[in-house]
Amino acid sequence: MTTNTTASDERTTDEVDGTDPADGASDASVTRRRALHMGGVVGLGGLLGGIGVGSDTAAASRDSSSVVHLDYDDYDDWSDIYRVSNGNSDALSLVASPTYSGERALQLQVSEGDHWGVSTQYDFEDGLLELNGRVRFALNTNWSMDGRNYANCRLWNCAISHGEGSAGSGDTDGTNGWSNRLYVTSRGTNPDGPFHLLSNTYHMDHPGWGDQDYLIDGEPEAIAAPEIEPGTWYEFEYYVAVNTIAAGMAIPNGVVRYWLDDELIYDRGDFRFTTDQENNIIDSNGPVGHYGGTYTAPQNLYAYYDDHSMALDSTFCDC
């Protein structure tokens, strides 16, 4: 289905995000995907208890060059893993169902009529020059993005360098932050799905509203156009590498890559993120729910996350 876009449609990703401080398979050919197991509750829709935000959030050191795996079964409180940078901390909870593996998953709610959800950060103590991450995610079975030509909802902060340049509150100048984030979008499809994905990047050569790369057939940066079915688990892998600097100038060789269930779906290597590799590099990543834009969620929406892993200043396979 083809949609017509307007100027107001194009400016939908983060118009209110300027307030973000940012400081088992269902298909035999896809081994890392399986149907959402609801534990006997069809279309789980309730928020199962809000949990407060603590101060002892985990952080990783730039010198560790290690792989961190977050098994949510090991935590009694999600705030032992992530901190909140914006939104409502009650929107995130550890739940027993649905899960991809083990006994716990994260549930994130965006309430009807709201933009936020919540934006979370897993912080890196000294920052990173490259980050390779993996997480399994699913949308609830009745996820809908009805009510407008198309809508976008942010699901994951892939790499954030804290500062006003990391969101809609200020231009990205190479010293004041930058970011890359994953969205689910109804652009080019029906409001009840299946949905497409969107990569949104704030970088030096596209300040203001950020650079929006829709992973849809015909879009110049789309290597593939995966369809996201509500009620299905997917493995999302992302790789972000900071650009190099020569004579104080940012070289356009910063990298963002995405894979979905082991298939490369997005690959750009021409970003200029920073002119300061000491203070303006990768500070955090983590789950997020942010709907719109100038528009809000048409109903209660729930995203689920499991098995978050990160290779710090390295990749999962250095072979």
C-alpha cells in the first residue's frame, strides 16, 4: 500500500523528544524468531506493577572490551539494569509472561493519549568508540498505529552520546551529543500491521529533526524491508562505530548497521557524529517507548524485550 506524505508527516519522529535529557522459531528458516508465548493470557494488556527507579544502575567501563549479557531472570528490579532519562518509570516492569526465554522479560507501556512510555539508558562509564548490541523484542498481539496517515514509535536507543544534540532540542555540532534509535512505523503498510522499521539518527550532517531512513522497498538506505508482525519475537542486532577525526575535522566514516534474525537490513558508513573522541562518544543504549511526534498513541501499546547483550568496544565475533 502506498501512502502520500506531507511536511507534517515527515516531522513526526521526535518533535517532543527535545525534552529528553539523554544526559524457539515460528518459521524453520528463521531460527531466532518465534511466536509470542502469552502464558495462557491472550493479548496481555495490563501493566503488571510499576517499579521505582534506583540509583545503583549498572555501568560498564570502556577499558573492559568485554561482552555483557543481561539475563532479566537475574534481577528483582529492572532499575538495577537501566536508569530513566525521560518518561514515566511506572511504564516499565519485569513480567513473567510473555518471555522469549527464561522466567522474566521487560514490558514497556505507552498509554493511550500519551507520547511517553519511558526512555532508559544502560550507561558506559567512560564511553565507547564502538558498540555491538543484541536484543529480542516483540509487539503485543493487538498493537495498532491507527488514526493518521502513518505513525512512528521508538523502540530502542541503539547508541546515545548525551547532550542536546542527541535529540530534537538542539543541532548536532560534533561536541554536544548525537544518537541513533530504532523505530517501528506504519508507513507503507496498514495501521494494524505488519509494520516496518525506521532508523533515526542525529548527526552533524543532518541536524534539526534528524535523519530518517525508512526500511521500506524503494527507500535508498534500505537493504531489506522486513515486516514486523505483532505477537512475534524478533532478534534485533545493531552495530554503531564512531567516526574518525583528522586535523580536528570529523571524517564521514561513522557506521550504523542493523540485522534482524541474522539478516543484514541496514548499513551506512558515512556518518559524522563527533569531533571529540574523548567526551562525545557512545554513552548509553537501552529500551524506550516514545510515540510521535505531534500525535499520541491511539490505544495502550506494549513492547516486550528479552536477552539484551552488548559487546563493548568490540563485536560479538572478532574473527
